[in-house]
Amino acid sequence: MQIDLCGALVAVAVLAAAPPACADVITDWNENAVTLVTPRMPPPVAQRAVAMVQVAMFDAVNSIERRYRPYLVQLEAASIASKEAAAAAAAGAVLAGVIPNAEKQAQELTASYLAALPEGEAKSEGVKLGKAVAARILQARRDDGSDAPDAYRPKTKPGVYVPTAITVGSSWPNVMPFALKSPAQFRPEPPIALTGKEWAADYNQIKDLGAKDSTKRSARQTEDARFWLITGPQSTDPLVRQLVAAKKLNVLDSARFMALASVALADAYIAVMDAKYHYEFWRPITAIRNGDIDGNPATDRDPTWQPIDNTPMHPEYPCAHCIGSSALATVVETVLETAEIPEIVMTSPTAPGVTHRWTNIRGYTDEVSQARIWAGFHYRFSTLVGQEMGQKIGRYVVANVMQPAAAAQAR
């Protein structure tokens, strides 16, 4: 049974997609999840929550149809069980269990969504299955290290002032990945030497083009920089939802596609924070205001330099936007077996009135990566390393989780 529930319930208008791509229960609940987590959680935490929702929906639907290996669990399910009811119940239960102070709202969303389904045994069996799968996912992630307190130790000397903003993701290097063997599995080599020509070239590029008041940055570069100040699942998931709709994926294939993307993105955050806090490489605003102490005669100091917006509160190397967009693009290209895609579009709350479009998924991730240079946040070498990490993570996820079953089980 497959029911068109577009319009039956979406929490609020999605924050970053244009037009909305309401295709099935999986994309509906991805949109609900992104809408709920975006204002409540920093990007790494939000992506963890969305990934939990997606793998719960996949395992619930896959327990009924059984065409793929489960992500975590494959429970006994009645053959008549509604996939829509199972997915919605799983998603709602995970959201109720993972978002602080949002349990009532998640329960109300679930009740409203399920009310649109016909009453009967199919619905009741689906709901029972979805709740059971959600409980297993929540239990599996309960002690994954994501609730560890921020314990980052600022580098200072007794009595010396340092900026006092709390860092983002400092505990994430110790979070249990969704698919990777360890957070450091794809940790890159150290950043380039400060005394070399590459450092001088990248330093001077971002100094010129990433400055808040740059006269060398083009209008399109400025637009891209501001557009990609958007962060977290709202910057990625709308694209996947549009591809589900454009490719007319059935519920199970939609669940798998979105779960693979979400797992890759969640692990990208874990991996990039592992590398960032391992190397603790300085941001452009720090480097450029201290250009006279890096040992490189080709890097002149600018004591008042600022990027286009406030620098994210975590170390520079490598680029997080780059690894995330590249991991997503790699999943898309691997699953769809081509980088050429139906047109996908995005708007961004950080660039009102602007719409960006792509028909090649590599063009999307290249734009994201270059925008972080134009914004004054990341050096070119860091964007390239981030893209390479994302490719490795995306390929690893598709190759190692939720694979087609050796033989479909007859129901």
C-alpha cells in the first residue's frame, strides 16, 4: 500500500528548499526532522538526529519488504503492515526521543500524520513495527558520546585573555560513527607548511578575496559566499528530497537513498571534527592578523582583516562544508550511477531572494567549497582536502551499509 500524503503534514515550510519536494512519507518526515532540529541544535548534533530518523525509517520499511541488509535491525513484520505507518511511527518516535523539550511536538506531528492513513490492521501493524525499530535505534545511540560536555581547553598563558566563545563540536571526535570504523579512519595528512609557496598563495588568495570589504571579489563570488553561510541539514537534505521526487523512487528505495545520504553526512561531521581538533589549524582571521610571525616573507600582516561574516567556532582544517557536500555528492553519484541529475534548486536564509540550480552534483559541491574561500573561512588546500575526505566517506558508506540482500526473502 502506498498513499500520497503530500500536504497531509509537513511541520512548516522548509527553511532552505525551493520548490518543496514532497514525494512520500520518507521525504515528508525528513522535512519534519530538519525543521525541528535546525533551530534547536548545532549542525553536527542536528545531523546526528536526522541520520537516526532516516535509518529508523529505513529499517522499519525494510523489515516489511526485505530487499536490503538492515542498517541495525530487521524485525518480524506482518506482510500487510503499512510502510507509511511504519516509517512515520519510527521517525516520530526517534524525534520524540532525541530532541530535548520537543517530545510533545513530535508526538503531535506523528498523530496528525498517522490520522491521514486508513484505519485497520495494516496501519496498526505498521505503527507497532515503527515504534519497535525506533526503540532499537535510540538504544544503540544512547551512549555514543554525543552528550559529552564541551571540555575544550583554550590555548593560553596564566593571566592572558583569549576569546571566550564556546567552541562547536569539540566532543565530536569521540562520537561513535554511524558507518565508519572510527572517527579517524580517513583523517588527512597535516596541513601544509607555513613556510612554503602553497601557503603563501592560499593565504594571499583568501586575504584578497575573502575579506569583508574586498574589492577584488566578484558579485557572484560574494553571492555564493553569503548563500553558503547556511549550515546543517537544511543545507543538504532539500536536495536529496528533490532527487527522490524527480527519480520517483518507491518508499523503500527512497528510505535507503536518504538514509545513505544522512549517514554519510553524520559521519562527515564526526570525521571532520576529529581532524579539526587533532590539528587545530588557525583560521584566516587569526593567520592574517599574525602574518608577520608565520615565517613566510610572502605573507604580509593585515591587523584589521575580517572575513565576510563571523568565523565558525571550531578549527579551520579541513573544511566542514566541503567534506559534507562532497560526501553527499558521492552518495548521489554512486547510487544513481551518474553525476548528471535532474535539476535541483536551493534557496538560502542567508542570501534572501537568491536561487541556485544544478544539473550536475559535482557542480554543487564545487560551488560550496569555493564559497568558503570567498567567505574568508577556508584556504584552498583545506577545501580540496575536505572534498577528498567526503568522497572517501561517501564511497565507504554506500559500499558498507544497507547493501542489497543476497536474495530477497519471500513473504
